[in-house]
Amino acid sequence: MSATVDANILVYASNEAEPVHRQAIELVQQLGTGPDLLYLFWPALLGYVRIVTHPAILPKPLSPREAASNAGALISRPHVRIPGEAEGFWELYRLTSRDQARGNDVPDAHLVTLMRQHGVRRIYSRDSGLRRYADIEVVDPFTPPPRSGRRGRAPS
């Protein structure tokens, strides 16, 4: 099943101070290796570059060249696709956002619209705000799945 990643996953893979750094690197490498396609959308990639080069956000920001090199290495993998906005994007964006997106909701609606346009249902992210979009699956790769509270009944 094809998937995408949010900028936060890419940031964790670059930020050695992040407790889930190693897990994030492994996830990105695994997704980029295939066999399923990894869709990278420009809002996530450019969000990654914006965050990892910002000295007020990371304790050790990357240089713009390092950030671009990291993005380029991921983009060049054979199982990675980087589609952009297609015909009808604006109408779908308005439906996705319900004409209510503002502030930090705008990039989320942009990303989800791209997912919808390209048939991608799964996104790896820690952004709980993405869960408001009912037709996508948001997977936090660093949180174990909830355990079922059901217990089997003993046979009578």
C-alpha cells in the first residue's frame, strides 16, 4: 500500500536530539526502499527544509545545503514519487477544507488534498490534527497500536 510522510517524520529523522530519531530514520529508509510507493508531497518536503534550517526550532539546525541534500537523496530513490497539484486541485482543496482552513490548518488541508488527488490514503505523522479528515489513515509510527480491551469468554 502506498503511503506518504508528514514533515515531522522527516524532521525527526534529521534531528539527533529527538528521542525517536533512530526510529524515524529506519521508517524513512524502509518506506523509500519499497516495494510500495512512497509519495512525497511538496508541502511536506518544503516544510521539512523550513524547519530543519531554522535556528529557533532546532538546537543544531542544518545548513540549507544539507537539508536540500537530504531531500534530494530521498527524492532520488526509485520507489519515491513527487506528484504535484493536478487539474481540479482548487475545487478539491475547497471541499477538503470546507472553506474553513486558516492558519496552521491550511498546510494540512493542502497535503490531504494532494493525497486525495493521487489516491494515497495513509500518512505517517504525529500531527493529530490530520485525524479530522475521515478518509485518510494517520499512523503515528512511534506509538504502539492500542490494545483491544476485549477478552474472550470462557466456553460454557
